[in-house]
Amino acid sequence: MKYLTKAVLKVKPKRIVLITLLGLCYIPNSFATTQDELEARISMLEQKLLALSQESIDLKKQVIESNKQLAQLNKNIQQQQVVINNQQKALKKQSVAVANVQNNADSKVVTQHQPALDNQIVLINDAKANGSKDQSTATKTIKNAYTLSEFKDFIKDEIGFSFNGYFRGGWSTSKNGKPKNYAEGALGRFGNEYGGWYDLVFKQKVYDEDGHRVDAIVMIDGNVATNKAAGLFNTQDDNIMQFSDIYLSTKGFIPGFPDANLWVGKHSLPYNEIQMLDWKTQKTPAGGGIGIEGLDVGVGKLDLALVRADVNVKQTKKTEVVENGKTEIKEVTKREEVDLNEVEFRYRDIPLWQDATLAINGRYSAPNKSKIQDSVSVKNAWLGSFVLRQNNFFGGFNQLTLQTATNSVASQLANINTNNPEFAANSDNDYIGTHTGGKAYRLVSEGEAYLADKVIVAHALALTTGNDVYSYDLSSAHTDFTSFKSAIRPAYIWDTYNQSGVELGYFKQKNKVKGKNYTEEGVKTTLFHSFKVGESILTSRPDIRFYVSYIESMQNEISKFDFNGKENQISFGVQTEVWF
């Protein structure tokens, strides 16, 4: 401390005054500099506060939007729970109804079966942010509700590929060797068919945008013989396969008809099958063509098609043949292929009265011979049809078809067995016989009805007549004929999965050629029990049938048929049939 005191005392007074004056001049400048810095810092703090305030507002908006999404999700969960609770209540009611039916089995109370309820699926689609600064409009929620079956269809449609089809097959034997089917197209097929037919359909969506859709479709069908272990494809063992359809199907390409289906390829308008007799009232096998289905015209829908179906014609000609230096005239059979085009229209779904519709169908088959085929005889042919369908007919349906045909198509209606209205004589596309303008007329009835709550009956009846047609069965031209074909199948419904019943079949046909009469007559009785997954006989599959059949050919002047040397046959078997 003493050293400090000494140092201070040594400073001269003049210096003290100078230092004091300099300090007084510096103090104001120092205060000014500090104020500028403070104002700059305050301004910077205000900017940071504004930025924090904006971030707080954005965060608050995000929290609000998140709360909205959580509320919507909670609402969907509650809706799902309501659906589940309703289903549980419905199942309880159904259980109570079933218990009441069992407790009142002796009473005449009729209970309608309620269809099983589908679980409901709720899908939430959250669109991703589109870059907008406003997050409240960047995210939108779209809700779609589907039943379980609808959701399966949605997935199939989204993928665009489907595989479906049909097949039948089973085991069979008889009391007299190998069982033989007889006139199944006249007596009924149940317990009277032993093959394994199949249809396999592959479909792939190619394009689906802006109301325009394109699908590629391939169908394979054929038969697998069920009497042998080997199933190599050959016609001798009845193992066959063919590509029956290969075509492109489109929608949305026809102006003014967005729902119409335009197709191109190997295809034809839909077949109409009489299931119990296993033949079609409408069938046009095609090599290739073009068609439009579902044109909304007037009160109904119009279908149009133009297809190719060339036929083979065998011509016998006399030609000179040189053998061993000698010239001889011999008959030589040559095969000619004749171009055939068929144009078809169907005006359908014409409303009549409640649950009744009418269809008017027509087809014209026109041979197109070349200049070198003047000697080949192929006649054109017509097919016309009226189809009356009554739905809700005693709980089922009934369909009446009235048809007329000419030339080779009329000859098909004269067959004992298969009566498909085709132009060619067989599956080899052969045009056989002499056709001289003959005509045939046919009335067909098919359907099923509930006679009581537990009793259902299905039927197929066909009454046909014709004159001056070629008989494929007798290989004779100028044939007049009449025929009656029938199959009736009443059944008792034990429950959804079990039916027992009988199919009764009877037919009789008379052919008259050159003043001589030929008669064919047969009868069939088939007892059966079926495991099913539905009550309907004609519209529910799969079906597993255990059966015993008695078939008798009472007169066989047309077919000359016999059951391994006998006039009748008792067969046993089990058969399955399924659509998938």
C-alpha cells in the first residue's frame, strides 16, 4: 500500500487536470455507443420472438389436424364396432329362430332362411401431402366400406387377374361291366354320364383408366376319361383339350354406350344350356369374330356378332386312274373346306310384367364358296328363337324357349342325344348329308320351383318336330320326326347341405323315312343323395352325388343301342360337380 501511495504522490497536478478533462470528453461518447448496441439487440430479439410465434401457430395447426384425424379414426372404429354388434345380434336372432323351428317341428310354421351376413371392412385411404404450405388441405381422408365378399372382389379387380371354371368327375360301375351312358340328352344326365368334362378360364386386365377397360381372356375346355388311370390327351381314350376361347374384351370404347362390351377374337355370344339334358338352345361355336354385347337400345339390350365357322365337305368325284397301263374310272373322295360366316343378333331383357323378360334371337349361317367350289353343296341355314323367362316362380324360375331352324341346323334338332343348334354335323367341323330346305320346331321348358318349404323340383322338357331334314342318326335325307324328351327331379331338402330325391327321365322319338317308321324309346330312374352348399338344384354348386340308376332302352330302332348285350342297366356311382 505504501508503494501505491508513493506512486500517486509523484503525479504532477497538471497531468491530473489533463486526465480529468479527457475523461469528461469520453463519457458521452461511451453512453452513445451502448444505446445503439442495445437497440440492435432489442430489434433482433423482436424478430426472434415473431419467428417463434409463427412456429407456434404452425405447430398448433398441425396439432388440430392430428386431433381431427384421431377423431375420424375413432369414429370409424366406433362404426366398425356397431357393425360387429349388429352382426352378433342378428346371429343371436337367427340362433333363436333355428331353435324355435326345431322345437316346433310338428307345427306348420314356415321359417325363411336368412342369408349369412358378411363381415364389414372399413378402409381408410390417407393421401400424401402434395407440397402445399397449408397442411390442413394437403391431407384428405377418403373412407370406403366393403363387405368381406365385396372386398375379395375389390382385390381381384385391383390385381386384374382371375381364374375360374368348372369340372365334373367321379367313380361309377354297373352290374354288367363298364357302365354306358344312353341318350342323356333325352333322359337326363344325372346318373347317366361318366366322363370328366372341364372348363378353365383365365382373365387378365390389360388396361383400366378413364372409363376404358381391356381384358385378355383365354378359355380351355375338354374331357378327362375317368375309367383309366392314364390321362394322356388323345381322342381314342376320350382325353381331349382345346382352346375354345381366345379373345380381347373391352368396355368404354363405343361412343354413346360406355357399358357395352366390344370383343374381338375366338369367341361367340353366350351359350344357353339346358343343364339337366346337357345341351344348349343357343350355341354358335366360332373360329374367330367380332361382337358387341349390352347396347342399350329401346327397352332392352342388343347383342350382335359376326363369326367364322368353316366346315369340311367330302365330295366324291369320278376320275380317270391309270394302273398297270390301263385307264380306269374310279370314285375318289376329296375333302373341301368351305368358308362359313354367321351373323347373330339377340334383343334381350325386354320387360313384360313383374319379374318376366322376353328375348328375340336370330342367326343366319352363310356359306362363302370360292369359284372352284361350284360342285360343293353347302346350304345356308336360319335359327330363330323367342325366350320367355319368369323369375320368382314359386321361389325359383322358369324359362320357355320356342325355336325354329332350317337345313343342317334343323337336322341337329332331330338327334336323339345332343341337340345343340350348330351348323356343322360334329366337333370335327364336318358338313354331312343332303339338306333340302327342311325345317324343325322346338319348345323347351326348364326351371325349378319350391312345392313346399322343404320340397324342390327341377325339370327340363323338350317337344320337337320337323320335316324333310337329314337324320344324322339314320344317315338318311328327307326325314320327318317328332320327339318328346323329359327329366324331372324332385328332392327333399334336409338342410342347406343335404338333399335326397329321384330323377325320372322318359323320351320317345319317331322318325319316318320313305314311308317307314323308326321308333326309339327309353326310361331312367335315378335315386340319389347329395351333399350341397345351397338349396337350389340348378344354381348351387359344388355338389357331391351318391346315386343308383336304372336305365332301359325299350325300343332302339334308330340308335341300335344296347348295354353290353342287354336292354337295361343298373349302375352305381358318386359324382361331383363344381363351379369355381
